[in-house]
Amino acid sequence: MKPLVSFLYLITSVTVITPGVMVYLNNRKSRVNRSLFLLCLASFFWLFFAFLATFSDSYDTSLLFFRICYVGIVFIPSTFYHFAHEFVGRTSGKRIAAGYFVSTMFAFTVLGTRYMIKGLFLYPWGFYPAASNPLHIIFILFFLITLFSALYLIYKEIRKKNVPSIQRTKLKYIFTGLLVASIASVDFLGNYGIPVMPLGFIFMSLFTFILSYATLKHQLLDIRVAFARLFLLFITAVIVTGIPFLLGIKLLGPGLWMIPVFVALILAVSAPLLYIYIGEHTENLLLKQQRRYQQTLLYASHGMLYKRNLNRLLKFVVILLTLVARLRYAAIYLFDEESNCFELKAERPLLPKKPPTLDMENPVVGKISKKEILNRDELLSRGKGRRVVDVMERLNAAIIIPCCTRQGIVGFLAFGNKKSGRHFSSDEIDTFLTLSNQFALAIENALYLKDLEKAGSELFHAAKMSSLGTMASGLGHQINNRLHTILLAVESINIMYSDTFNRRGKELIDSIINNIKLAEDTIEKLRNYSKTSSEGVSPVSLKDAVESAFEMLRLKSSAFSRIRLEVDIGSSLKVLGNLSQLREVFFNLLDNADNAIRQSLAKGNDMEPMIRIQARASEKGMFEVVIEDNGIGIRKADLDKLFVPFYTTKASSSHGTGLGLYIADKIIELHGGTIRVESVNEKGTKFIIRLKGA
């Protein structure tokens, strides 16, 4: 039994240190990788020196090796806790440092005193250390409390609702692996004279298997590189440790076998350096071409920020991906606020069958809304997300990466298969993620510049309209003079030659006179509307303000007269305010209602156009005015943006500048009131205005 237990200790020590070294060499700067390497290193010290101790026939030699073995054991709880903290992203350096400090104190006690290990028991499987109380019991308490604290920390992270599904799956694997590894603490029973065979190496082997399985399944390492590293590590371990052991035992005999062991230890120390040197050169050789195009992509991504035209930017990205990354297909989908869907904006090559538009209920949209990266091969290997995989296949996408800005998801990049037929590595996906982030910034930049140009043209248009408003009074006066002259001439003709006109001639003369008077009346209304109000705040009749807005709207839209108006405003209701400013507010709201009704009719909705206006007294001397229509309504996503300057929900930007509601909101605010909106898309809109009573 003794040689078998020793051999199992040796095999387990190699299997434990292997993934630790692999993960560390994959990314030496990663805090998670470094903490896992320290945990594997502490476990290696325990298992390897336990192998040496159980293999020895000498009491003193075995006791020395068990003391060194216990140095690894006392550091297991602190490295265990350190790894758990780093994996969940916590930053509690003081607790981790305190754990390492306690482990260091126990290590000095083990090596220099008998307060932890007082001697050895002799069991059928060989020597085993005898615990010295009470310090050993204190250590076991420290060991168990630290392990369960780390496991509870990971368990709490798994239970959080905002953790992405991929991260939650990784946490479950890590929790299971660490839980299995913690069961190895049953080996402490033998320290108290209980003849239970130490089986900790079995649980450590299971921990290594779970960790390796999770690493390969979730592509934490590039698989080709991982296998190359594993092969190199195996060859190196056999050469630097196996050969000296075999030669020492065969040639020098059991008594002098410590000499090749010492030599093997020196070589084992130098082995990682040799492995790093060979491993890095092998990795560079394997990934030379891949890294070259990744660097090209990253370099090109910086140039995207200087693209001002959105369409050119989209074409540039799909061409870049297909040519440099050598993809069979690449596409870009952007979110369209009008349709509330993700629509295809650019692709290469152009497919004969257009890929589908994705609405908000699509399973792919549900995933990318959580900022998840979708890997078709990974989803297939896990046997989950069949609906997501089906959508990805219809999109010709092997990888989908969301494009995120501060405002949320603006779109996503769809990457087709490689022309080489190989799978995407984790390094490539990281490169694509960086490209996606740069692309999102470039989109935000291009849209901002587009909005800036649009805002500039709208400001120019608003300035021209303001100038026309200022000129309206003078122009109206000049036109009225001309009309008055024409009216006098026509009336003179009618008086002088009335006897010579037949009935049709008299009708034409009367029609000319009536239309001239209507034109004068219209011009007078325009002059009154465009006048800058000289009066300040005074009692204003709500009915007068609303009816004057009606008159202006009838002049602007001939269709307005066909809308059924339901007005319920008492003539005695008066508010404290400025008549011309309140008239402009009501005109803007009624104009929007008229536009919404026309949009609804244009979509073929069967309805009777209606605008309802009500005014009633509210609490604390306030009046409430409600303007309601049964037009097209407003989407829920647009409600929060209605009062933002230059934002318009009208079908065409030529129908509005996006300033009307912004100005109305500011006017009501200056009057000490409030304005809010309620709307159901496709049903209608209601504006509620509160004003101070006079």
C-alpha cells in the first residue's frame, strides 16, 4: 500500500501544478491567474512533499519532508480565499494580506518548533504527522473558516440577478471545484491518530479535472496553444524529474536516493524558465499570422473615429473585417428608433436573400441587451440556446458582439465563419470586442456630427422664421395698403358701371370684394399673432387664448376644420399669464394634435378625427387644461425625449424643428406651471397643463 499511496501523491502533485502554470503563463498580468497559480503551488508543495515523506523509510527524513509539506498546507486557506476574491472581482486587499500573514506565522511555527507537528504516526501506508495541540486545532479552525468564507462569497455572486449567464456558469464550475477540493481536509483525521487513509489527493485530482474541463469548455485559453503547452510541460517534467529519480533509485540504492532528489529539485526550479522560453517561441510561431491581422484590426479601429459619414463608416468596417480577418461574411445591424428594431445597415458580400430584421422580442436581442457576446459554437457545445443559434444561422453569424455606448446598445456586429474553417480563439474574440467598442464610439461620433449639422440647419431655419415674424407686421401693413387700394378701385367700378353689369358680372364683383376683406382679416390676425407682447403678466381668459389659437390653426391647415372639436372651457376661467405666450403654447399643442391625426389617417386607421379641450379648477388656486386627441400617439421610448430641443416625432423632419414642445415647456415653466404628457401608441395623446389662477 505504501508505494501506491506515494505514487498517487506524486501523480496528483503534477496534475495540480499543471493547470496553475498553464493559466499563469497564458496571462501573467491577470490577478485571477496569479491567485490560481498560488493556490496550485501551495497544493503542489503539500502533495509533492507528502510523496517524498511517505516514500521514505527514515523517521527523521520523513518528519523533515512532512514539515515542508505542511508549509504548503498552511498556505492553502489564504490562497484559496485570495483566488475566490479575485474571481468575483472583489478588492479587499487587507483581508487577503491578513490571511497570508497568518499563514506565514503558521509556516514558521511548523518549520522551527514542535507546536504544530510533535512527531509521526506509523500507519499501513507509511509515516504520517502527529498534531500538537492546541495550536493545530486553532489552525484547523482558521483553515475551515477561511475555506467556507471563500465558498460563501462565490455562492452570493452566483445568486445575484445581474450576473451574465456565461459568468454565472463559470462561477458554478469554480464553486463546484473549490467545494470538492475543500473535502480534502478529511486528511486532518490522520493527524489525531485516527487510522483513516488520506484520500485528499483524490479530491484534488477531481478539482483539477473540473478546472480543466471548464477552461476548455468555455475557451478561457486558446485550445491549440493549451495543448502545445501541456505537451511541453509533460516532456519537461519527465526529463527534469523522472530521469534523476529513476537513476538515483536504481544506481545509488535506497540509502542515497536523496542526492538525485536534491538534483531533481534544482532542475525542477529551472524547468519553468525553460518551459517559458520554449512555450513563448512555440506560441509566437503558432499565432504569428493571427496576431498580425489582430494588430492590423486594432490599428485600423483608431481610424474609424475620424469617419464623419455614417454610411462610409459602415462600409469601411465590413470591408475591413472580410479582408483583414479573412471572414466569409460580415454585417452590421443598427437600432432604428422609428421601427423599434435592429436593421441591417451594411454587409459584405451582399447576400441574395436579405437577413431578417430583429425586433425587441427576438432571443438574440434579449441576449445582446445584457451585453453578452454570442458564440454559436459555444452555444452548440453547451446544448443551450437553440432559438438563439437558429437566429444566428439565419443571420450567417458565427459570432455576434454588441456595440455599446453610454446610452445603451446602438447595434451589433455579426461575424461569419473564417475562410480557413477554424474556430475563433478567445484572443480573436477579445480583438473583435475592442473593435466593437471603437466602432460604437465612431457611430456615436458620426451621429453626433449628423445631429449637429441638422441642428445648425434647423437653427438657421428658425432664425429665418423669426425674421419673417419680425417683418410680418410691416409687410402686413404694406399688403393691406395695396389691398385697400384694390378694394376702393373695385367698389368705384361697381358704383360707376353697375347698370351695365349682368347678374354674373355683379357676382364676380361681390366675390372680389369679399375675398379682399377676408385677406385683410387674415393679415390682421397674422400681425396680431406675430406682435411681441408688450404687456406683462395679467389675468388672461383661457377661452380667448384657445380660440385665438384655433383661428391661427385654421389659417395654417385647411384640414383642421374637418376635425371635431369638443371644447369645455368656461368663459369665466382666467389664469395669470401672458396672452401671446399662452396662445403660442396652445397653438403648438393643437398643431401637434392635428399632425398626429393626419398621420393616423394616412396609415389607414378608421376613426373620426377628434380634439377635446377641457379646463377646470384644481387644488391650491391652480387651473388644469387638458388637450386630448385620437391621433397616432407616441411610443413609450419617445415620451422622455419630447421636451428635448430638436427632438421630433413627426413623420418627416420637414414638418417640425423639434423646438415647439421645448419652447412650450419653458413658457409654462416661466408661468409657474407644469406640463406633462400621457400617450398610448396608435391610440392618442393627452397633454395636461397646470397654470396659476388669476
